[in-house]
Amino acid sequence: MSGEKKKKKETLIIIPAYNESKNIEEVLHGLEGPEIAEFADVLVINDGSTDNTSEVVKVRQHHLVDHIFNLGYGSALQIGYKFAMRRNYKYVIQMDADGQHDISNVTNLYKALTTPDEDGRCPDIVLGARYMPGSPPFPTSAVKMLAIYLFRFAIRVVTGQKIHDPTTGLQGLSQSAFLYYSKFNHFDDQYPDANMLIQMMILKFKVKEIPAVMHIRTDGTSMHSGLKPLWYMIRLSYEILSVIMRYKVLKLDAEIGNHDVVWDEKKNSDTETFDV
């Protein structure tokens, strides 16, 4: 792991990356602008890339965790949550390395995370949504849209809440949310999407959506290319049923206490090592 000595802020931007050397440099360049750099550090999880993704990140001197093998998207994110937890960050913003998530979304997510709603409570999870009023049009395959409609319906039936974009990877998390995700068996190691939202809603974490600006991938291969969306839809449907059984029927971990976590600024100091 590199980048330990940098002065930390209260927010950590987590970027899982797999063979994204042609895209991630532009993403990092955007995140280094003063409007984002003043409140956020950047952590890249290089998930066993075979290109020079790691070298690109090292040159720009951001936090970096290198996986020897490809462990999967969910596993990469959970390593980021553990990093944020042990470094005592107050917020996490997760985004993709391929440039599809416009940099402007980061400040919008941060503002939403830190602004109380009408009930006086800040959200635990903020979703950057592609398919809600205020979001620019974003082209999506028929198979992916079918999955989105299915997962919207499942969320509405199980939780009573309406979510426009249940598969977005662009999210902001409070400390209580990523603390829960960081624990064993609390997070899907492959496809953490609608299943995780249902889990957190059942557990009474507050979820909010805001419009997001997205771009079409210009280089590399998406994790949902080819026939992968079909397998994704089948597997995620199974995981949703598993979540419903665990949290709604068996009520495991249903009482986890107060979600509010007090951020201790004194603990937000440099740490020399990070064990995973």
C-alpha cells in the first residue's frame, strides 16, 4: 500500500480499478482539482490489473492498495471501507475508474451527505442516479434496463421505497454505513447493488437519490459486457432473496442499535500501516 503519509481529510473517495490505465489518469486529474481536494483524499483499489494501472496511481501519489489477484468489485470496495474505517474517515464516496462518473458528481454527493433533510437527519447512503428527473439521458441496453425494472420492483415491494437507479455504483456513504459494510458477511463480494440497498433499508439506514451526470465508456471493457448482464440479473435476484430471508424473515442483525457514529477528529491522524 502506498500513499500513507498524506494528510487526511474527512472524506475518502474509493475507486476500484481493473485494467483501467487508459481511463483512470483523467479521473484522478479531475479529482485533484481544489474544489474536491480540499475535502477528500483518494484511494484506488487496483484489483489485480495486468496493465499499468498501479503505476499511473503511484505517479500521482494517491493512496493505493494493490491486489495480487482479481478478487472482484465487491471485495475491492470492502477493502476500501476497511481502510476508511481504520483511518477514521467520516464519509466515503465511491466511483468508477472508467470515467463514466462525471467529476462534478463528487461535490454533489458530498453536499447531500452533509446536509440534513426535513427530518433533521443526514442520509446514510446517497445514490447518484442515472434514471431520475434532472439526470441527463444515459443509453442502457435492453437487458440492463430489464434488470433495473426488476430490482426497482423488488425494492418497492420489500421496503416500500422508490429507487430510480438501484444498480448505480456512484454512491456516498456515512461512517455508520461503511462501518457496517466493512464487517464480515455484511457486503456482497461480487455484485453489491440492489441487494445491498434492500439490506440497508430493512436495517433502517436512510437512503437518498440525487441526479447524476454519467458518460459512455470510451475505452476498456465493462464488467457488464456481452452476456454478463444475464448472469448478473440471475445472481443478483438470488442475492436479493437471500437478503430478504436473512433480514426480513429471520430478522438476523435486525437490531443493530443507533446508526449515528461520532467522528473523532483527534483520531483522524496519519497511520503508518494498513493490514487487510
